[in-house]
Amino acid sequence: DAFSVISDLADFRKENLLVTCAMGKTLGISALLFAQGHYRIAVEEGTPINLTGPEVHKRFFSTVDAPFESFSNASHQFTVNSLVHELLSSEEQVLDRAREIVAFSYLSSIKTNSYQEGIQETEQGGRVMAEKSAESLEALKAQLGDALIELYPQGSPIVRCYLAHVGSDIVGYFVNPPGVPNNMLGAKATEKCLAALELYRALKIPVISMLDCPGGDPRKRESDQ
């Protein structure tokens, strides 16, 4: 019976927004269910996400110097793949963020209380370019709608994704920080765009793209990815 939930969720997410939260052991079928969310939020510490548990790992790899927590923890998953979209420091913050996204998506009157603990990845350009991006982006954000919420704020800063209330409508945005010459798309930025497209599709909203991009990052690591 538990496995039937997987197909039920797959059918549900075709027509509806699905937000999933990992707030502790997310192992086995729990990891499969978590992965189906359009928006996936996890508690940063003490949240292992893996298809097998530590007992299985120890049984088969007892001599390997790789503690289960070192590769299964949500914070590690965030850095090596696209499974976790956002990391927060407590269960309360995770649930508040989930409520915020759902409320913003479906209610006409909203109040945001985003927990944005800083972008984890600067990508190309470093801190100077990040500061320049912030200045030009803030000037643009005020014109995007009556209310605004950023999605995947800890992901690649090369493309920013937003939900916005524009009058009585909700729209999705893809935005580059304007005036930044190094807006080359990397693998992480592309993954972020794909995730946002799935979410926008589930909400059945129009999408506005405001991108100034010279193409894909040509460096070997990015090209390989």
C-alpha cells in the first residue's frame, strides 16, 4: 500500500503544486516521495536523505572510510545534486517556508516571511559581481509586481526565479541580474530553471523571461556537466 502513494503523488503533481519537506530521517520510500516535490525543502542538519539506511551501508561497506552521515545529509545533497532546493535551520522554518510558497501561489492576500540565509554558490564572478548584481536586481524587482517571492534563493544566482502578484494574476519570472556581463548559464543555473518551469506548469501560470545571457559557460567542468 505504501508504494501506491508514489503513483498517486505522480498523478497529483501533474495538475497541482507539490511542496515536500525533509525534517529528519528521509530514507527509502521517504526519499522517493520527497523527490517528487516541485519545491523540496530540508532541515540543514540531522536530515539524512538516501535510498538505504546506515545499517545497510555498514553491512555492505563496513571497511569503507565514509561515514553514512557524510554523504547522506541534506546539506551534502544540496551541493552535489539537484535533490534539495532549499536548506533551512529548523523544522519551524521549513514548514513556514512551505506555507509561504503555497499561500503566495493560491491566495490573493499574502504576507511573506522568507528565510533567506544567503546564496550558497557565487559561481563565476565572485563577491564583487554578486554585489553589483544585488544593486541592479533590487532596482528591477520593484517593477516586477505588487508582491514578490523568490524561489530557490540558495541556488545559482545566474538566473533568479520569482513568483509575483500582478494585479489579480500570478506570474512566474526568470530574471538575470541586469548590467552583469558574466551571465553565462552553468549546469546549476539550468537545473534551477528546469525546476522552476515544472513548478510554474503545475500552477498553470504565465511565465515572463527577462534574460541577458551570452550562452552556456564554456569551461570544461561546466561543459562536462
